[in-house]
Amino acid sequence: MNSMRAISQDVLGGPEVLKEVRLDRPEPRPNEVLVRVRAAGVNPTDWKHRSGAGFLGDPPFVLGWDVSGVVEAVGIGVAAFRPGDEVFGMLSYPFGHGSHAEYVTAPARTFTHKPAGIDHVQAGALPLVSLTAWQALVERADVRPGQRVLIHAAAGGVGHVAVQIAKARGAHVIGTASAGKHEFLRSLGVDEPLDYRETDFAEAVKDVDVVLDTIGGDTSLRSLRVLRPGGVVVSILPVGSDEFYEEAERLGVRAVRMLVDADRADMREIAALVESGKLRATVERTFPLADAAEAHALGETGRTTGKLVLVVE
């Protein structure tokens, strides 16, 4: 069997536990495709799982959920793709991980065709953050034209994509970020940038229809207080105090916690936004696959704008 390079770990810990290894190249089973990975985003969930604050249990494992690449082979019954097709998508979250490698197999329904107008780095940056933002804002919150939407950490991976999706839905967007990132927020379409270091959002913002909470903890709870009656806070941090739900009920608003879910129909919506020019990932930096630990270390500073991407040559 052919081998491939991958980034793996034998123990939980800091970025230094990541190492390049050689593994057997997987083979596609019925209804699966084998994809030659060209680019794969690195997300906060990667370093959380690396350190043990995730769902995967004990290593060894290969992290990574974002994929952009080329179909190498198809399993029995796959009709949607042929070898040579350029595809992108998110591996099933959380247990479908494994894109920080030269090859990955996944159900064909994981992927859709990569828009021709973007390269693999762009496409590899988008799936997890775009699906998270789409599912939060569209499926959970049903954002509509004219609504007021508050997006926390609006310059981050999920945040900067969520801004664009909210604007594409016709919303008025308020976004929190440090002052140095406000010009970037305006370039994305944010109507009201808010400096979280200088301003308490819970005091400064009111009459909001939807809050996207990318931070969790106290931010979830305090976000409930800026909502209009019937408004909703959607938190992408799935674990926390029941007080979040109890306070929402007391205030006459909704509280939702969610995890992103792989979905081809949603990926097609993302691709359509890309093709119409309404969605683009900002990539702060790319790294070769072998430098995954460096990407993790940079990401964990919490100061990056947009996305970090591993490029697989």
C-alpha cells in the first residue's frame, strides 16, 4: 500500500507534540472519495483537540477538518465526482478528522465542487468557518434583511465570514474587535465596529435581533441582555452553564448552543456566495504541512485576522 505524509501526535499537549509521520494512504470505500489534499485550514478546534479539550479521546490521531483538493479515486457507487475533480468541504465533525495529511477519504456527500474563481488556499480556508456561520445565522437564527446582528470577534476565522454572510442576508452588522482591526471590519461591510477593550458591548449595544457568540462563557450570558424581545443568541461553544438557557427564558429571548455539522447542501450555498463575490476568506498566513506546529502556536495567540492554512505540496 502507498504511504503518505501526515501530522500526528502520540500525546496530548502543546504545539510541540505535533510531528510529521508516514501513514498508509487510505482507500475509498463504497460511496467515499479519496482526495489529494492541496490545502487545509487550521481552526481553534484543532488546537483544542491537540491539547485534550475536545471529543477525540487519546491520540494518536490526525487533526484537520477543512479540505480543498483533487479527487484521486472514487469508491463504488460514487456518481457525483470523478478523479481529477477539484472539491472542497468539511470532514464530518468531530469524528471525521484527518485533513492535515496528503490524502483523506470521506463520504462523497462531504464535498462539493470548488468554485473555479478561487485557489485551493482560499477554498481550504472556508469550509468549517463558513458552515459554522451559515448554520448559526441562517439555519438557527433565520437572519433577515434589516435585522441588527452582533458578531463577537468579528475579525476572527468564523467572525469575518459571518459578517459577510450576514451582509449577504441584508443585515445591519455590529462587530467587536480591537481598534486596530476596525478598518478591516469596515472592508467586510461591518456597519458599527466596536472596540471590546474600550467598550462594554452590553452597555453600548441594544435592540439586537441576533448575536453570534464565538467566545462563550460570560459573553454568552451577557449577550442575552442586548436582544430585542424574541431575539436569539447563537453560541458556537457547545458546553456551558444552564444559566444561559434560564436567563434567556426569563428575558423572553432565545438561547442556542450548536456544533457545526458537515452538509453538502450548505456547502453549495457557500460555493454560491463565493461565486457571486459575496464571500471570501482572509488568509493571514500559510504554512507548509510540516510546519503545522508553528501554525498552531500562532493561532493560539488569539490575535490572528481571518484564517491560517496548511498547504500540502
